[in-house]
Amino acid sequence: MNKCVLITGAAVNTGFGIAEKFAENNYTVFLTSRSGKEAKEAAEKISKKYNVFSKGYEMEGSLREENLVKVFNDIESSGYLLDCIVLNAANLGINQDFFSVSVEDFMDVININIGWNFLLSRLAAKQMIKKGGGSIVFINSNTAYRCIPNRISYSASKSGALGLMRALAFDLGKYNIRVNAVLPGMIKTDRWQNNTGNIQSAPSAYTPIGDIADFEDIANAAYYFGSNLSKNTTGAELTVDGGNTIQLYPIIPNEK
């Protein structure tokens, strides 16, 4: 039986790129999206292009625990046990002014980016133990260390998720389950391609190597942690941001 992976938030952009990378390496691919239609369509694209079994699940906005349990039960009842889970879905917490954001909106970001990743990890780990081991991969962010305006809940959640990653790596190591995190910077999403809000001129777009990440860059890092390529690596972080984190300030070329 092929190895199998579950990737959250994988219908488009980075998540879909990660799904393609695993499918390219002959993994059975399960994926989630907030839209059941988009999840189904993404799975069909994966199956057709890579000739692997793929199935999509709707991840409801309420993210009730019983709904997540149903997903994992369906995977197991279909004859599979996860080798890897990639925790890509996130609440981005955009435009949350410190003085006006509600406590409910702040905590929603924390609950999604930390609480639900904790639950997803636990459900995945139960299957991995039955299989003799596995890998949990957090798609985190360099904003866990470097802050940007009006994203206080997002940065707090990503910092907290790194603590969760390390604690899980420690607790799950005895079960041969590795837990690691990829820290992207700016990525060439649809928002970047369309230059929404003049995002291509943002300071974080000016990296030491002169480019930002595409989906394949993040997918390669996720696959490294998710596969046996990193079989002796756990509790680690891999930053994929063109060197953005190491610079004190970006060098922005003068316009001629």
C-alpha cells in the first residue's frame, strides 16, 4: 500500500502545491478545504494528474471536534493509516488593530492556529502509532519571529505553534513520530501574482537572494520533513524566506 498524507487547506495555492509534491512521490493524498466543492475538485485534479488515490474533505468553519473525528475515521475505514499530516490551513488574522479587535476574533485565530492543530496532530498520531511511526509537519511562518502591522494574533499564534511543535516532538518521539515546522516568508500566491494592495512593493518582497518563495519551494521543504529524507530530524525549523529573517532591513532599489 502506498504511503498516505493528509494536508489541510490544500485546495489552492501553497497547500495544493504540497499535495502535488506528495502525489508526485506516489503518496495517497487526503486533503481538506473549507469548501467541500473545492476539496473534491482539488482531489480529482491530483488523482488525474498523478494517478494516485486522492480524496477531499470539507473542513467546516466551526471546526467541531466530531467533524474532524469523522474525517480520520473515514480515512481508516477506507483502509489507510496516515504516514504524514501537513498542517497548512490557518486563520490569517488580517487587519486586527490591537485597540479595536474583539477578544472573540483574537481568540479565533489562536484556536484555529494552535488549538485545532493540536487536535489534528493527536488524531493523526493515533493512526501513526498503529502504523509504527510517522511525521507531523507544521506550515508555520517567519512572522513567528518577525512582526508585521495589525497581525498581533497571527504572530502570537505562530509563535505558540512552534512551542506546540517542539512539545509534540518531545512527547511523540518514543512512538517514532517526528514533528517539525516549515517557516515560509512571502509566497507567490494569487494575491501576490495580482499585486493586490501593491504587495509586490512590500519591504518583505526584497530578500537577500532577490526573490520570494513559490509553492514548490514550500512543498519541497514540507516533503523533506514529511518523508524519510529527514528520518533523524525532529523538533526542527526550516525557514524558507529568501533570507528575509536574517536581514536587519531590506535593501530596496532606488527607482530610476
